[in-house]
Amino acid sequence: MRSPAVQKDIDAFMTEHSCSSAVLVRHSVTGNTFRAFHLRKLGLSPSQCYRAWTTEWIEKIVEVVKAQHQTLNNQVLRRHLIDGSYKLDAHWRTMTAGAANMGFGRAAKLLGLSVKHVLWHERLSHEQRKYLAESLDVPLDSYTLQGIRKALPELEVPSNATMNFVQSEAQYVRIQDAIRRMCPSDLIPLHYETVTWRLSHPGIK
């Protein structure tokens, strides 16, 4: 996690972008992820269902970061993300007239990605981005969960775990707390996430 390449990735992610909520939401979750949601048979676009709702929700998160950045911490931000995950799942069921649900784990993973991309927001200062980065949870997917499986076998993460592995708030909190405890005091979970991404994509320089 202390690799200079990892820190370079994080610094670049935090400083090289400046965009609106709509743009960062569009870039935060891509087609590869949306293919896991089978709504075409209902005449719906998963990306449109997600982006319209999440852009409005992200605006509220930006206001939280701007107003509370000096007192922002992981527990405050996590509570917003957990509450948002329940609401996104409910939105999904409403949009599909009850024919499909997103589920807590998948909702938390997608919103976790979008909250991470708030680091790009044009209305945040460098200081506000720093506080946000320190407060982030890790989006839990096949990459980040496999790292946990190897490092903390007591969490019983299976070898084929994906974002749908997380089924409840309690399970989500347990895994996130374990990741945070695993990080040395001078590093943050974003370092862990970046390491797992790099290890899963060996072509990255």
C-alpha cells in the first residue's frame, strides 16, 4: 500500500479532474457494471435508471462535504451511503414496478463508486477533497473482496465473491471496518482499493 505508484494514482485521481455531479456520476459507473442488471426486457436502461436518481443524490453529498468537511469522518459519510443504498434499492423496485430489485450490496457498491468520484467535483477545494478521501469506504466488488479474502480469511469471503456477496448493512459494516483496521495509521482505505485494482490489472504501469 505504500508503493509510490499507488500514491501517484491517488494523487492523480484527486487532482486531475473538475466536473459537475452529472458528469462524475456518468463516469463513475460504466457499462461493464450495468450489464449485471437485466432491465432490457422491461424496456428500461440500467444506466438511465441509476444516473438520474444518483445525480440528485450526489448533489446532497457534495453539500454535506462542503458544509462539514472539517468534521467529516468515515462514520458520517458511511451513514449517508448506507441510507442512500436503501433508497436506491427502493427506487430500482419502483422503476421496475417490483419486477427487479438492486439489493443492498449492489446499491452500496455503485454509490460507493459515485461517492469516490465526488473527489472530481468542481465545487470542492483541495482541502475538502482531502477530508473526503480520508472518509471514504471501499466499493466492494470482485477486486476489493478478493483482497480481503486473502488477507482476512475469518470474514469468509468466497473465491467467487462479487458485489452481490454483500447482503446486509451489518455485513457491509463488518467488512469496511476490517479494511480500515488493516490500513496503517498513515494510510487510508483508498490505498487498499488502489492496490487491489493494480493487482487485478497487471498491465497498469
